[in-house]
Amino acid sequence: MTSAVLLCAGKSSRFSKGLMNKTLYKLNGKPLFMYSLEAFEDWGVDEVILVVRKQERNIFEKFTASFSNIKISFGGERRQDSVMNALNIISAEEHVLIHDGARPMLSSELIERVAGLISEKRCVVPVIPSDDTLRIEENGKLVTLDRSRIFRMQTPQGCIAGELKALYKRFYDVYFYDDAAAFEKAGLEVFPVEGDRKNIKITTQDEIKLWNVRNHE
């Protein structure tokens, strides 16, 4: 059984200074999160856990009233707390795909690349190579990094629900930017698969224009 966790409870501070939930922002008349929800439905997940703010539950339920396999969970203070709340209503042996609700260009092909390897690899993440030349500051000087060894992480990230839950409990006091980081902290393998350059995360309003361009390529 495979479940998807769709994270829609962020603060959206860079998108709207917290004035609105960006996953509810409408693109072509449809809320941002719906694009990913429909992608998971088209691929065939068994259920989707929507992680939302308590005060916005009714809004999300209105948009998803026609879906039969939706469950609602509430966001926490940190990203990992939000994921943990969703994991608490998923059986430990389930495969789980954890995805940012602000990544609307999720494809069935990307879902399959991740989901198809969870049993074998345990923690699977989509990545894309960095096109930019990157530098870090060392002792007041900029030092160029080897671009061939640098990758950008994407979602959905796939794993076994019970294994991730155990890691979040074990490292409760550690802040993680994504789910794969918990496996890395434990010294476990994180297996990369080919990501999708169109699978951008909407962070600011400027990226809405980029989404429109890429959506019509």
C-alpha cells in the first residue's frame, strides 16, 4: 500500500508575508495543491494525507469533496512535525511519498521513479544536477565547488512510514529541511533518482510567472 503526504501547512512568509497560504493560490482557476493531488490520484496512490492548518481545514475539504481517499492531518511547528502528524495516521509498513504542496508540476513518471524503488532502497529522493557554478566562503575568500558533485533535492521523497517515524522520534531535537536528512543523520543510505526540472517549488510570487512558462513549454 502506498500513501502520499501532501504538505500544505507552511507559513508562506516569502510568498505573501504570511497573509495567505500559497498552496491555495489559484493557478488557472485551480488551487496550487490540487495539481499535485490530481497527479497522485492519476498515478494510483491508495490514499492522500493532506497536512493543513487547523483553521483552513474547511477550505481544503471543500476543494477535495469529490475525492474518496483523502485524510486530513494538521501542521506542526516544524516541517518534520507536520510529517510526523501525518505518519501517525499511516500504518508503519506502508510506503509513503512525501511531497511539497507548492510543487504543482508533479508527473506520474517522477512518482513512479521514486515509488518503484522504495521496497529495495528504503529512502528514495529525486535530484537534479546543479547548472550553476557555486562557491562557499572560506576565511574571507570564495572557493569554487565541484559542480559535478552538487545536486538539488526535490520531492516527493519516498520511504517506509514506520522507518521515518522512528527516525523523527530518535532525532526529535534536530531540525531537518527534508525527510532524507533524517536517514542521513542515522548513517543510512539515501538513494537518488532522476528528478524533473519542471518540478519547481513555488516560493515567491515571481515563480508563478516561471510556472506559467514551463507549464506551456
